[in-house]
Amino acid sequence: MLSRTSQLASAIVLSACFFGAYAQTPAAPAAAPAKTPTPQQQRMADCNKSATGKTGDDRKTYMSSCLKGEAPAPAKQLTPQQQKMKDCNATAGEQKLTGDKRKTFMSTCLKG
């Protein structure tokens, strides 16, 4: 029979071996490097960046042509009447006209 001291020493040695082996397990792997985007993902990011400020159908049309690699469609030119309306509207806004005064101003501006 083993003496009490030798049993205790054996237990300590076994424990040290077990915990030593357990402590030597490899550490968690370092964080994986950032993935590089695929060409399609990169094109989407580039088109998204260049579409800033566009909304609705303009954005849809732009994104579609950009993702296909086509040149963007030229901006629509306003007709003379549309340009006149835009100018009169801007002037009425600057003068802070509302209600009947705005209506009268717009009518006169568009005729002249």
C-alpha cells in the first residue's frame, strides 16, 4: 500500500500533467482578415456612391445603367415652357408669395 504522502504526490503530479496539457491547447485564431469584395459587389458600391442625391425613378434608371456598365443617360432638357415655370416658381418663392398673390404673380409671369 502507498503511503498517504506518496498518494498525495501522485495526485498532484497527475493534476499538473492534466492541466498542463489542457492549458497548451491553441489560442483562438486571430481575427480573419477583411474579405475583399467581388467585382460585382465593388461595382455596386461604386454605383451606389455615384448615385448620391438621385431618388426614385432617376436613381433606378441610373443604377440600372451603371450596373450594366453603360454610360448614364444624359439629363433631360427642360422645354422653354418648363424652364419659364421653374424660373417663375423660384421668383415667387424668393418673394414668399402665397395664396391669391402667388396665383396672380404666376399667371402674369408665365404670360410675359
